[in-house]
Amino acid sequence: MAKLIMTVAEMQDETKWLNARNAGIGGSDAAVIVGLNRWKSPYQLWMEKTGKAEPEDLSDNEYVYWGKVLEQAVADRFCEVTGKKVQRRGLLQHDDYPFILASVDRMVVGEDAGLECKTCNGFAAKEWEDDEIPDAYYVQCQHYMMVTGCSKWYIAVLIGGNHFVWKEIPRNDAEIELLMQAEIAFWDKVQNGIMPDVDGSEDCRKALQNEFRGGNTEPLTLPEKAADVIKTIKELEEVRDNTEKNLNRHKNELRAMLGDSEVGYAGDYKVTWKPQAGRTSIDSKRLKAEEPEVYNKYMKQGTPTRVLRIA
């Protein structure tokens, strides 16, 4: 059985709840750790958990806001459709690993199960068709079963504001064991300040940019593997350039086929090549030359950055 470390009433203090949640690994962190979260990389999560970066402020995020507002409505609809009863529990802690936490939406009364409530826009409807469940949410539910010991978890989602779907996720002990080992290894890196492996995400690039600001102009002798990394970069850049040239050539073939026509059909495909108004912009060079005071008044300095180049 999991230990209750924060009641529902205590969780109403959002700052206190976030601080407790950031002191360990929660359900939404699980998918990040195993690389199944499209919005955040393990490296960025490590930066946040070690205090090297602030978690993104989601207080003004409309998706997050409506997810919170509609959570109760989704839970109520689940009860209406299934005839089940649910209750809130608070923040739970794993018996053996106190850093593994679960802020579950609801527990199902009289069942060895919980409920996760979600909302999504209509464009994500395909992710919920038939037996489909987004990978990140599936991992999140397995994480909750790891903490609570439950044998199954329900997930309910309101799609596009007017389509309700609910599904049952059985406990998978083999996957839970792998997930637990991944979370233990990740937290060990957090506790010991060991950086996780970098990845190819933009999120990781930003995290590295934030961590290493530069300033040391003394040349550094890189590790031996750096030469292999550079060789791989050069090879991939060549492949990318050739791919881009081939792609542009094929697009130009279509443009030549269309000629002056703005719309064309090829089997089930529709091709358009329509005129667009040119982008409106300010002639900054002329403005600076003719109206330097106005230019200086409204000039905006971008965020400093570091540029990686290979000679």
C-alpha cells in the first residue's frame, strides 16, 4: 500500500503541492524518463529536478487550465456511464522508494483500481480510436499502478469538448519493473548530479544552452570520441542536403505540371499552388538611417545564444 503524504485539502495550496511533487518523480514525469513525452526530454527534466532550471510556468496555459476545470466533469461522466463511484485521495508515496510519487486523479470505490481524467482537442481523436491510448498516458497509468499496487487503471477523456471515451488498462508487471528501474536510475543521476545522455530534441538543446553559457575562451582538447561525432554530423548533413535537393526537385516537377493552374488532382491527392500576398515587414536599415531615434526607441534585443560551428 502507498503512503498518503498530502491530503486533498493540503493539495489546494498549489505552491506546496508543486514543491512536494518536484521533490520526486510523479506520473507525468514517468513518460519523460523513458523518452515517450513529446514535449519534454529527460535532460530537461533532470535540469528541473536538480534545480538547474525552473519548470515551465503553465499557470496561463489554456490546455492546462481547462484540463483542471474539466477534471471533475470527466470524472462525473465516467461514473454516469459506468455506474462506478470514485473518490479523491491526495499525493501518494511508494512504500519502498519515497521519491516515487503519485498524484492520482481518483480512486475507484470498491475496486482495486484508479481513474485518470484527460481532455484533448479534436485533432487528437485518432490517438484514442479503438484500443489506442497515447503512450505517455499509458506509462503514466502504469506508474500509478506501481505506486498504489492496483491491478488496473481506468482512463477517461473528453475529446473536442463533446466526445467522451473511457478505457481500462490492465496492470503489466513486466513493464512496471522496467519503468521502476528507469526511474530509480534517473533519480540516482538527480541525487548525484550526473547528467543523463543528451538527445536530439530542441528541448535538450535549450537545456544545454541554459546550463553552459560560455565565457571560457581557452581552447579545449575534446575527448577522442568527438572526432567520430563530428564525422557523423558531417555525414548526416550531407544526407540532409541531398534529401532536401531531391525533395525540392520533385516539388518543382509538380509546379511545372501545374503551370498556371492553382489546383490539381492526382489520384486521391489534391495539389495546390496559390498566390500569397508578400509578408509585410519594416525596412529596418532605412528606418535606422532616416529615423535613428525611433529605431533606437523600439529596437528589441534578442536573448543571447551560443552558435555551434564545425570548421
